[in-house]
Amino acid sequence: MASMAAGPDHLFNLRNSFYLGAYQAAINNSEIPNLSQEDIVERDCLVHRSYIALGSYQLVINEIDEASATPLQAVKLLAMYLSTPENKESTIASLREWLADPTAGSNATVRLIAGTIFMHEEDYSEALKHTHSGGTMDLHALNVQIFIKMHRSDYAEKQLRVMQQFDEDHTLTQLASAWLNLAVDAKDPETLANLVVCSIHVGKPSPRYLSQLKLSHPEHVLVKRAASAEDNFERALQSFA
């Protein structure tokens, strides 16, 4: 989890891979030497959250046992919640037990998982009960998502400002800014252009953003460059015909 305390970040690359949706890369590059015990737990949480994002719920459930650290137990609850929706009431009951414990309930990962699960449940008040105090960049970013879903962009903007004050260049700060911009002005040309570039950078498809940019701002420089590239490609194809 992205702590808001100063110090060297041995998990920087792993964390960024996770944030950008490069889940398999996060898993593949998780063998990092000389980690502290705290970093090992966070590393394992990121890896298992990556498996969850890839839909490998049962693998996470099987690998995390009762002897695992509290943050990993919380990640296991998320896998259980997503894997068996028909049993979600019992999973949420287990989560509430964790939250009622003074030590476990104050753990940042437990709060993050609680916020994630209650956001899935569309119980935003309950989600914010556990996430609003922040403490990590992950929690502030989740708050931005929750406030956007509540159509409270004003509160989302306040959370974003906190993130910007701590680290304006942080990956989650940049992502949260994009989420908020999309929520309040989905046709903003620079937002769309940035999303196109970011998508290309992380190897994700970007035609939807480019199409929106073409429709709403046909004179944008990125649209003109894309059109020019398409024309050059067509001419090249015709030369081989």
C-alpha cells in the first residue's frame, strides 16, 4: 500500500504496475530482494490483488491461510466476496468482525478492502466510514472513486487536492485527476488526449477516447496527427497494390 510516510520505496515499480493495470507484470516481477517484513506483506498483498484483478479468486483463497498476516486475510475476504456472490452476506459478516477489532479495524489494508467491498455494494456511507480518514494514497484514491459514484465531485476534488499536496506526480494522483476530469467534463479535449497517450503508454487500447476526441474536437492536434498517420498508411498500402 502506498504509505504517505517518507522513505525509500522498494515496491515502487511493483506498485505502479498494479496501479496501471499491468497485473501479470506485477506478478512476474514480484521477487524483490532485501525487503523488510512489512514490505513482504505489502508485496504479497499487491500480488494477490493482482491475481484477483485477473479473476484468479480461488488461487488467492487457497494460498492465504489463517496464519497469514491481517492485510492478507483482508485480501482473501475480497477474493471470497467476488468469487461467490451468493455467499456475500457471510463474507461481509466476517469483514465486520475484522472491522470491530480495534487493531485489525485500524489496519490500512483492511480499511481499503472494506471500502472496496462496500463500494461494490453501493453502500457508500458505510464505505466512507472506513476510508474517509485516509492515511495512504490508496485510501485517498478510493475516496475519490466513492465520491464520484455519489456524484459529489466537490468532495472528490478535495481528496484530489490532498493527494496533490503530498505527491502531485504520484501515479494514483494522476489517475485520480483523470477520473475526476472525466466525471465533471467528459468531453474536455486535454483530458481525452491525455487518456489516449496514457493508454498507449501502458499498452491498452485507446480507440474510444480517440473517437470521443474526434467527435467533440476534430481540430485538436492529436486528431490531426492521427488523421495524417492514417493517410500516410493508406498511401503506403496503395503503393504495394
